[in-house]
Amino acid sequence: MAVVVRHSVAGGSRAGIVCAISHAFGIFLWAAMMVSGLGVLVLSSPDIFFALRLAGAAFLFYLGWQAIRVRPTEPEPGSGASAPGDYAGSPAREGFLIALSNPKVAVFFAALFSQFISPTAPQAEQWIIASTAATIDALWYVVVSVLLTRAAVLQWFQERSGLLNRIFGVILITLSLSIFLTG
């Protein structure tokens, strides 16, 4: 959520929507792996699961550090988005990697899908379930992005962008450190 909000505020609704859709693609990959049975390999191998957790934590730390380092600049008049300042993160890359580097998504889908689907289910059923998970994820974050980039809301966020970047950065770094310490 923090990454979608950050991209929406920094780059407008287009950046937020790109981040949301790329996040949904990462969710789709996890869901497809889980419904097909491939995700069991990740969950059954402590080493792979641990490596994914560490990679995810490192990526969260990187994003948090980048957010703290951003120096806000004034938006161009009439642009409808804040100027990127020193921030050059790719909404597509970050949305995708946030989803893909989070093994908790696999655990969630394993718990959810184990209730009503087996790895021997027809492929069409597997694709529909994975697509549904990704569509719900994309719709939620697209709605968040669109609502946040309405003129009055966006202006409020832009006026506080420096503080919000630092808050998001601290949240992401705190999450990453908690993963490292509990890993």
C-alpha cells in the first residue's frame, strides 16, 4: 500500500495505476504457483522460503531508504503531479518486486486455496482462480491510486510529501528490520 501511495502522490494516477497493475501481476504469479502445486516447493523448503524472506526484507529496506532520501521539489504548475525530485523508482518494477518478494503471499494463498482446490484441478480453473486474485488486487490498488490523485487529496499529500516520504520510509525500514530480526 505504501508503495502504491508513494507512486500515486509522486507521479500521479498513471504511476499509481502502473504500480498497482504490476503488483497484481506478482500476485498472479504467486496465486498461479500455489493453485498449480508449484508453490508447495517454496513452502516446503525452509532454505528457499528463508531466502525469499531475506530478499523481500532487503528490498523493503532499500525502498524505505530511498523514500527517506527523497528531496521534494515543487511540481510544475498545472501538471497534476508532484515533481519526482531525486526519486527515480520505477512504479512497475517496485510494484512487481514488492509482490514477488513477499513469501507471505504464498502462505496466504496456500491457506486459502487448500480449502477448495487441488493441484489436479483443470488448468482453466487454476487460471481463473489466479486471475481472480490478481484482478481483486489490481482493482483495490487502482481505486486507491485514483482516489488519492483527486485534486484536493493530491494537493494535501503533495504539500506534505517530504514528511510522508519519511514516514513511509520509516514504516518500510521497520518492516524490513522486523523480518530480519524474526528470520
